[in-house]
Amino acid sequence: MLATGNSGIPGHPRYDDCIADYLAGRYRPLLYTRAAIEAAAETRLVLASSGTPRATEPA
């Protein structure tokens, strides 16, 4: 766990969201399966080069 969150960007909602858990010695689950990751996802970022058609779902 990163005590200062996962974003690394000051002011981002995830910048310091792990401090309380870190100080209390709590852990967060590490998601391994695609289903678990998709169920916990808050957003999705898709990167595609311009002019290249992209599939709606990853292969």
C-alpha cells in the first residue's frame, strides 16, 4: 500500500486516501481477477492512437 495514495498528484482524490489505513496497520485487498477488477473500477481510461479504430472491448 502506498501511504500517500496511488495517484501521486497533489489535490487528486486518491492522493492521500491511504494514510489513515496505513497508520492503523490496515490493508486493502489486491484484486487479481478481471471480474474483481471490473467490479471495483470507478472509471476506465482507454488510450488509442489517433486515426486508429479501437475495439469497444479489449481482446
